Amino acid sequence: MQAKLVLLHALSPLHAGTGQGIGVIDLPIAREKVTGIPYLPGSSCKGVLRTACVDKAMRKKLFGPETDNAADHAGSLQFSDLSLLCLPLRSFVGTFAWVTSPFVLKRFARDLRDIGLKGLPEKIPAPKEEQAFVTSKTKICTNNNKVIFEDLDLDAVASNELQSWAVWLSQQLFADPTWQELFVERLCLISDDMLSYFLETGTEINARIKIKEETKSVEKGGLWYEENLPAESILYGLALFQSIKVGGEWVEAKEAFGELQKLSSGTLQFGGKATVGRGLCSMRLVGGAS
């Protein structure tokens, strides 16, 4: 089986919801049950790309036949859920930072090595709870070597290992050298426990209302709260290829991934609330081996 790494960069707040919530937030985002890490379901990713594919014959090869004939054969492309890799947090210095943790990076590296992707940095540093590891080119530190997120301040520690990850990730995420440099300057590694705290407090909560057309007042039951991953969030997943026969001919990996590259070349909309600008994302594919 061949696979590609899928990297998703949210250009606007992203709402990958679970339907009605049971807590204070009426429309929460999807989270992994055990880790609490937000994710975008693979079915959502597949659906968006399927819709973007206007060539009916190619759509059938890549994503399978229409619902009425779904039993004929599977599609040649499969998609995993896209998990959060970097959470953007407001920073006292440098406006914002892309934040991740050792567990997130370890799982990311494990998945990429499983698909044969080479060239990954070897070591993943492990900051203490009161520390924030930064790169040598960081722009998020105060003059007294502190990193301040919201109302929490952490001790900044320069890390060569994180520098290697920042450079590698920036090259996979962005084609523009300006954005590559910006990512290196703002990547920050914090402890797993600290990231768990920010995963609960660092998402966007928006109040939405429905107005009566006649009176221009709030309709009864027309106030609700919805949760979004903030703009600049970065998620990752896998696109997997399996060879299938369609119309007597085998679908080749080069053909399938070539078309997927074309489909992911522009801005795409993922998740819900599309009419209010949520979920605009850019997608990049990084090659793996068979």
C-alpha cells in the first residue's frame, strides 16, 4: 500500500462538529475520546475532495461509485482522520505561536515512519511543565526569556532538536519562503499536560443568534454557542492508495495521487458553517513510499 502525508492549514476558523453538545457549548468540535485532541473526520476530507472532482470517471476511480452503486467497488483512495498538529495561541510577544507537544510530535513521527517517509528529525525534546522550547530564531520571547500565552508565562529554552523539526515542517507546510521563516520563528513545544490545558481553553467560542425578520429581535431559542479551531491551526492525516480494477483496468497510484494533487492545489472548504466563512483551508501532500 502506498500513502501520502496530508497537511491542512486553516485559513479561517474551522468547525468540524459532532452535532448537538450536552454541555455549555451547543455545537462543539470533534475530539478524540482518550486524548481530547481535535480532529477533522476522514469522511469529511474525502467528501470535500470528491465534490471538487468534476471528472465523473476519475471521481469513480478515486472515491468509488455513487451511493446507488456503492457495492460495485471501493474507491482507490482512503483517508484517515486529520488530527491537530499545531494549535495557534495568542502570544504576548510576536502576536501568536504555533504550539505542539512531545506526544503529538511522537505520534506524528510514528505515522510518517509507518508509511516510509524518510528525512524526519530524529529526536523529540521533552520540556518540563514550566518550560517552553523555542527555536534559535524565535520571535515569541520577552526580554527576560519568557513565553507568555494568555495569562500563563513559561521559561523559554532554545532547542536545537525543535529547530530541526521547525525547519523540516516549514518546508512541508509552505512553498513560500516568507511563511517558512515565519513558522520557524513561531513554533513552540510545551509539555503534554500544558497542551491539554490549552486544547480546552485555546479554541474559539462564538455566540450566534437568529433574528426575527419582522421585528429584528432574537428569535426564541435562536441563541447558541459554537466552537471552532482558530485560524492558522495545522492538522495532519494520511491519504492511502489501494489498487482496484474499474471497467476492466487497474487504477495506478501515480494516476490517483496525481489527480489528488490537482484537487488539493486551491483553497478548499472543510467542516460546517461554510456560509459564514468557516473552514477555508489549504492542503499539501507530502510523498511517502510503498
